[in-house]
Amino acid sequence: MGDGAPQLLIPVLSTKEGALRIGVECGGTFTDLVVLDDDGVLRATDKVFSTPASPDKAVTAGLTGLSPELREKAVLLHGSTVATNALIERKGARVGLIVTRGFRDVLELQRQDRTSMYDLSYRKPEPLVPRARVAEVSERLDHSGAVLEPLDEDSVRRALSTLVESGVDAVAVSLLHSYAAPVHERRVAEIAAAEFPDLVVSLSSDCAREFREYERTTTTTIDAFLRPRISRYLSDLEGSARELGVSELHVMQSNGGMVPARAAGSAPLSMLRSGPAAGVAGAIAVAENAGIGGIVTMDMGGTSTDVAVVHDGKPELTTEVVADGLPVRVPMVDITAVGAGGGSLVAIDSGGLLTVGPRSAGADPGPVCYGRGGTRPTVTDANVVRGLLRPETFLGGRHTLHTEAARDSLRPLADRLGRSVEQLAEDVFRLAGVAMAGAIRVTTTERGHDVESYTLVAYGGAGPLHAASVAEDLGMGRVIIPPHAGLASAYGLLTAGFRREFAFTRLTDLDALPPEGLAPALDNLRATAEEHLREQSIPWHDATFAFSADMRYRGQGFEMPVDLPRAGATTAEEFAEAFHRAHARRYGHAESERAVQIVTVRLTVTRPRPALVLPKVDTDPSLPVTVQPVIEGGVAVDATFRSRRGLAVGTKQPGPAVLEDGTSTTFVPTGWTAHVDEHTNLVLERS
């Protein structure tokens, strides 16, 4: 373990026959590890400080700390922010771009939208490929894929030579209308393989086979930018894990599904939201286990809070994602992130107002109270001052907190605002809650969902601390805190099944569909998917193939997903009716007289999730109960402090109360009551 890293190893139980599952999730501040067997018994858990510069070091440290018998022939399931961090930090390959003649400026022109309308100093996001490393080739397809101008192979060789001479490590290829027919792009790849066999090549027809030139091109450049680093990262991690006895490495994708490491390495875009998607998978398993349908997930870690909506066990997905200002057109769990985590920095802005985030102290140096060199106050420091986090029990007592240092860091801000340190700490708590509640409103109320009808599932190291307050702001009456909530993303990795998406644009009016409907197009898409799975040596005989289509009213600039029957033989009228219903549910109205178009056809391939029993809390009602003051309503009030292990099934605990375990802390405010259900979930309800 790294110096100062908290270790929460649970004593090893008797080893069972067969391989165990190890889940390791790398967050911005902590890297979490769980070892689970098929009976839902946690064999070991660990929580170490993340190593952002080399994320695999924290993973290896966690694995090394396990007993050899737990690692032997184990399956390692991994989620990480390494792809996101590489993009944000712009630490990836040196990329060149090949485009159709006349489209050299596609990355520079971008779109006319801007994130800050009235900012006079606004600058467009910097593309990953400067204009000097964009080369043109002679070729042309029309929107249907028909060849208007054959590919000039000599121009391809000249373009490749120019880019290689400029020092590129990878080349992105995005030719006009290649979503309709990838023939020219694939020929470019063949020439590159023959002329420059070590060159990494990303094709837009593989990365994002959809229309809209700027988004498709940017997505392809991101793939080329990330692929060498992600492939190397996964290869090194797989090698280190095998040396420690691990037999297989699988990686969580942004869509909430798990794939073998080799598949993830060839599709790095799928890892952009790997870590947060793992938490959603874990929350879904918890909700299904408890018999709950609609949930909102709230994952509050050290850097940010991630929010998602789940209907009937299925998370909402989106293909309209922006990463570091650049659009990415790949399916991902629709997660809204807000810069309100335990490590979010507290400050006063130029207008004299208190702010929380979005900048974070991260893992290094971390909050002031961690004693790792941090000097600027954070949300965690405020919670220490409020008395919600106790030095003697934090992280199971493995890492102490420096209360006076936290208080001293907040005092200058309190003096400037004319508040006491305790009052300021509560202001910080509330302001962080406002940011989280706003993110939840974006994903629910603003999309036509009644937020009060959902259950909030809160996890992450800091989520349970803020959950009840956030729920109260939103009018939600119930919160579920799963067992070992601080490790929920790590054991969420163990609950996820295989999932891959395939898509291509087929822009057509519904009234122009042939009698056979979309059946031929869907058959071709399925054949493409099966070929891909076969190349990756992924079994698909037991897979489920689900089709959908992005649809819109003619003239609209955006689309909506609508589920399709497998056969694709539904009539145009039935397609249109399904779209009208979806549009009315999302936006509150539909225009049944307007013509409807199909834009993009999609296929989702899933395989059954592994049979797994979720872990429970090992309770011990004899554990001591204490009463200590916390700050609530601006004053000190007596609160009950209990170990979560001390709460047997059926126990009720009214607020104010603080319930502690080795990975997270739950705050039950006045007016709320916590009880333990049969699965040892903590269920918080307003009194």
C-alpha cells in the first residue's frame, strides 16, 4: 500500500472452490476494491488513495494487499476514469486526421453553439488535431453511399507520408458520408497497414457510423487520441494482474456493460464513463433486490457527484455527450455530473458569494483534514467541523482526521462573511446539496419525470452523508443506502453483464419505407454485430438482440430513441405512433400530423448477468451507542452515533443520528428516520 493509504481489509473467510470476483474501481480520490463470492460473502475490501498520475499503481497496490488465495485464478473486473482524465489533461497520442478534399477545416469550424453566451472572452474548445496535421484525399460519396468520385490511392499514400513525417502516433480517418458506406475508409486502413504497419488508425465508420460530420470526426479523433494510451494501460494492468494470479481482466464500459480487456482496448471511447457507470450498475442491482422500480442514483465521491435515472432496471442512455468541450457520439449511461464532491474546494467569488466547486483538491493533496498537504478548505473539512465525521472512526479508524486544521482552513472565509466557523460549515453543506439537487432536477423534472415518485439511491464515500438533505429539497420521501455504500461502484462492477451497441445512420421518411419495413437493415446490423463478436471471441449464442431507432419530426434538429420489434416489420403507422407517444412523454406534446423520419438504427447486444448474491452487513447489535453534538440549524444538537453494523434488521433510528461504517457515513437529519430492511439496506424516510 502507498504511504498513508487507509486499509480496510476484512478478515479472510474460508476459501471456496472456484474463482472469486474482484471489483476494482478507480475514482478521483480513492480506489475501491471488493472480493465477493457467489454466496454474497465479502471476502475482503480495501480502499486506497488513488494515484492519478499512474492509476494502475493503486490497482496493483490493492491486489497486492490481498491474500494470495483470493487472487489465484480470480476474475478482475475494472472501472476507471483513466480515459476521461487522459482527455481532460490532453495526455494522449499525437494524432493526424485524413478527410475528404474540401473538408480540412471541419474541426476548426465546429458548431455555432457556445456554453457561455455572454462571456466576451469565450473561446471554442481546442480540437485534438491542429489544422497543420489534417490531410485531404480525393474521393467522394453521396448520402446514400454511392460513389461520386473513386478513392485516389496515391493521394492516400501522400497524406499518410506527410502525417507520419510530422511525427504522428495515430491517424483518424473521417471521410464524407462514410457512415453510409465504409468502403473508402477501409481501403485507407488497408493502405496504412501495408505502408506503415505500426501506425494506429481509427475509422469513423467503426467509431461512430452516424451522420453529422463534425461530431463524427471529433469522435474519431478522440478514439485515435486515446487508443494507444488505453491499450497500453490495460495491457500493463493485465500483465501485472496475471503475475499476481488473476486469470482474466474485464472492463466496465460507459454503457453499463462489461467487456473483456482486449475489446475495451480496441474501443477506448467506451471507457469515458467507466467508473460512474459501475456505480449505476450496482444501484440497479440493489434496487432490484429490494423490489424497487424507478430510482435516481446519487454517487458522491471526492471529486464530483454523478446522477442518473433508472426506469424498471434500465438506465437512460444518451449518445449526445460532451467531454472536455468535444462531442462524443457513443452510447453512454446518461449521467449528469456536478462539481460537488467531498474534495470540492470552498471559496468566495468576486461578488462576495460563497462557492463550492467545481475545482477539487482530489487525491493529492486532498482535503485539509486528511493531513496530506492540503491548505484550501473543502466540503469534507466542513463536515468535520459540523461533527459529522469523527477522527476516531473515519474509514474504520484506519486514517485519522485533523479537526483543528479543518476549522482553521474555514476561519478566514467565515470572518469575511461574518459567520461563525460552524455556521459557515453548514452553509457549505447546504450549498453542496443545492448543486446535487439541481443535477437531479435536470435528469428528472426537466425531462418530464415526477422526481417525487422516485427513490433516491445514494452511495459513494460522501453520498449517504448528504442524501437525506438532497431528497428533502426535492420532495423525495425515501432514500436507500446500500451495504458498504462507499464501495458500491466496486461491487457494481461484479453485477454488470456484457453489453455492446452497434449503429448506423439510415435517414428516411417513414412514409418512404418499403413494404418489408426495416427488416433488411436490421438483419444487416445484426450480421455486423455477430461478426464483431466472433472476431473478439465473445460468445453470443445466449445473447439478446434489441433494436431501436433514433427518430424525429421532419425538420427537427434532434432525435429521440424509440424501441423497435426484432423483426422490423412493424408498419410505418405503428412506428409513427410509438414516436408520438415518446415525444409527448418527454416534451409534453406531440404533432401527430407531421411527417416522421428514422435517422439512426441501433442494436444493443446483451448477455445474462452473472448469478450473484449481493453482500449484506454483518450486524452486531452489541456495539456501543454514543451521543455527541453536531451542528444542525446553526446550533449544536445532540445526535446519536452508531456503527452501521450495530443496526440489526428491523431496527429503527430517528434523527438526528450519524451511522458509520468503514467506507462511508450516513447522516439522518431531524425529521427523518432510518430503518434496516431485510437486505440490510438503510432506508431513510421522512417522519
